Amino acid sequence: MHKNYTQANKWTEQVISAAIEVHRHKGPGLLEEIYEKCLMREFELRGMPAINQVRVPIEYKGVTFDQELRLDAIIDRCLIVEIKAVECVLPVHKAQLLSYMKLMDVPVGLLINFHARLLKEGLSRMVLRGADIEDVDF
């Protein structure tokens, strides 16, 4: 099991609750940046350790590149939150989140599409392969 999986799992419910609160107050139809600011404020009000616009380092064969990749938010260094405000979540959106999770070695990610009529329809939870499996000694 990934060392941060249990902690990430605990934050998941709180992040979803915060996102529902933002969606309830603002509804669909705004820009992604507005939802991000509102969600960060909600995290702050709830005392959640969140950082937004985190640079994602790209390492390849011993060299780290200074490439501009930024994830929307990370909670307690163990749960990535990627925010969208799009008509339809595409496979590329999920691939983006999964790439961030791998690059940052974060076991769990949430993709939240605020454009959805009901926020639960716009939620996707992703787990790195094997992050939720306990090591078993035989």
C-alpha cells in the first residue's frame, strides 16, 4: 500500500464536501479559475492544508526540467485535486490527473467538473495502480 494512501483517503470525503459547498453556492457555468479560488477559500475555512498552482517537476534520466506544468491543488501532499469547468470530461482530463499523480508520487486524485448540474455527476476519483493494496507476506 502507498505510504500516503490512508491519509489521502481520509481527505477525499472532506474535499468532496468542500466542492459540494462551492457548487451549491456558485452553481455551474463559471470559469475554472473562479471555482479554484472558491474551493481554496473553502479549504482555508475548513482548516485543510491545501496549496494551489503547484509546479510539477519533470525528471528524465537524471535531469529535472523547468517545464511549466501546474496542478490545481494538493491537500496535505497526498491528494491531488484537478478542477474543470467543461461540458464533458474527456479521457485526456483523466490522463492529465493520472500523470500528475505519477510525477508527484501521490496515491489519490480527484477530478472535479464544476460544470455538472449535480456535482456528484462531475466527480472522478483515481487511485495509482497498487496504491490501495496492502503488501502481504506469504
